[in-house]
Amino acid sequence: MTTHALAGLGLFLTGAAFSQVLAFGIAAWVKSRRERQIDDTLGPPAPGSSDTEQ
């Protein structure tokens, strides 16, 4: 491979990795914002309760 091809591949992979990090960061921010909105509406969860309890 030529230097230009390797440089292009490196930039492509760096861009792809950055996009993934950005996407996961936005998803986590949206999730926390939604949970905060639910807590503001309904109040915090009861002590000792969990989502897995049935």
C-alpha cells in the first residue's frame, strides 16, 4: 500500500471510531435526560425497588 492509501485508511478508521463515540455519547445523554424527565414527573423510585423485581 502506498503512504496515501494508509493515511486515507487511518483517517477513515479514526472518523468511524469518532462517530461511534459521538453516537454512544448522544444516546447516553438522551437516556439520562429522559430518566431525569420521568423522575421530575413521577418522583424518584421507591427505596429498595428495582426494574428487575417482580
